[in-house]
Amino acid sequence: MIKRKITIGAVITILVLSMIVNPMIITKSSGYETQSYTDFTYYKSITISNSFIAKHLNGFPVLLMNTSDDFKSVFNGGHLQDDGDDIEFWSADNSTEFPYEVELYDNSTGEIVIWVNVSSISPSTDTHFWMYYGNETCGSNQNASSVWDENYVAVYHMNGTTATDIYDSTGNGHSVSSEYGNYLQYQKTENIGYSVYFPNTTGESEKHKQKPSIESGKVF
């Protein structure tokens, strides 16, 4: 759930753009020199087709969804640590590191749901950037609050196991502090990661859209 200090129409446009960009071309690269971060064993080239981009975007959070054997943990036959800490994203010329947030990582299937703040996306030419991965000793370098800039009031991925396990990904600290309502169901599978179901008062499996508030203790 994303809430911005702009009009509802603009929010919808931004979400649609994020989802349209999702069918990226993700291939193992060839014919390129990695100019930095040789401490990562593997890398992939990610391409955002300019045919999906209406205007130039700066600092735009892009949704990266993919399932690959390469992204499984080493224990499960892939190349990542068990917790997926060994991932980084860099610009095509390796001069700029992109902040990212992992919404979901399944080390047994190799499924990733990651938001990457790409510094510049062009409407006239394809945008390329690198994903580096595979380092047994490094720690996590993800930085969720840097993915979502000051225009975002709050961002909730609804992937917690309880109400108080749902956090605001921005630096504003509007995390959920309590639960209002009956029969809430957590970590339900959706198109993007997990969701929270808001059934009716009888507990039937209905999913209701709730308008959130960022008042302290009254998010649900």
C-alpha cells in the first residue's frame, strides 16, 4: 500500500507504471565488462523497455519480480545466502548504486520481489542496470527508506504475520501499532507478494479495501 502527498489520480498512475515496468528483460549478460564489485560472483543485466515509459522518471521505485534457480540459496542449489543478503544494484556504467528493498525472498524457490530505486528512466531509449549477487560473507545492503523519497507519506507491503509486524518502509515511522477489526488474515498470497485480508464480521472470506489512516495507533 502506497500513499503519496499528491492526488489520487497521480497515485494510480505511479502504481500502474510500476506494474507495467515489471515485465523486464532479465538475462545473463555477455559482452560486458563489470567495472566494479568483483566481490560478487554473479550478475544479471536488467532492461526497462522505453516503450512502457511515457516521460522521463527520476528516482523511480521499480518493481522487480522473478523466480529463478539462480536466486535460490546455495543450500538449495542456487547462488544466494539463505537470507538473500548478497544482492546489489548498480547503474549501467557502474557509477551509481541503486537503493533497494526486498519485499519477499524465498530461498527454496528462488522467488524475489524487490523494489529498486532507479535514478533515471528514459522514455526515448531503454534503461539498463546491473544486479550483482553471490557473496558468501557480505551483509545486507538494502535500504528501504532510500527507495521511497519524501513524497511518500507511508508505504506498507502488508507482508507481516500480525498487525504490529506491518512496517512503514519510508523513513517516516508510520508503522502499524494495533489492529482494528475481526478475523484479519495475514500473509495471503497476492499478485505482488503477500496481502492482508479484511473479512466481514462473520469471518467469511471477503476481501475489503480499507482506507488507511496514519494517525498514531489507528492505521487499521
